[in-house]
Amino acid sequence: MTTDCVRQITEHGTETLKLLGIDKFATARLGPEDFSKKIITWHLRSAGPELWVAIDMLADGRSIVLSAHDEYSAILQAQNGDIDALIAALQRQ
């Protein structure tokens, strides 16, 4: 998830990152000042007073956690539930 988050942000170079709001979600618009901006939303969870941690990221309306879950489930299904095959696939990435 962290790698995808960093990739999403670095694809936009030094463009302005604007924090639109924060409660349980923090949303930022990346890109030029027109309608082509990309919206990225972080799902946040409180980890203490004034401390929040990101537990998911949504880009193009798709959850990174859900995407990973779907990918890992497909690998496990294809490998008849062999967890070692899943671990090997993750290590190759």
C-alpha cells in the first residue's frame, strides 16, 4: 500500500498537494488547476490523541487494500490455498 501511495504522489512531480479535509478520511487533489486533477483519499484511523494512521488509500475510486485482497485471493485460489505459493509470488514482486 505504501509503495502505491508514494507512486501516486510522485507521478505528479512537484505539483501542489492540497489537503481538502480530515476526519476519518483525508482527500487531496493532485495535478494542474483544471478538471484533470486526480483525487486521492486516505482512510485514516486514530492511533491516539492527535495521531492518525492511514489504513487504506483510494485512487480512481479503487481501494488499494481491496485490490491487494483480490490479487492475493486469486493467487491462493489458483494455487489451491497454498500460502507458500502466495508468499513466493509476493517476494517476486
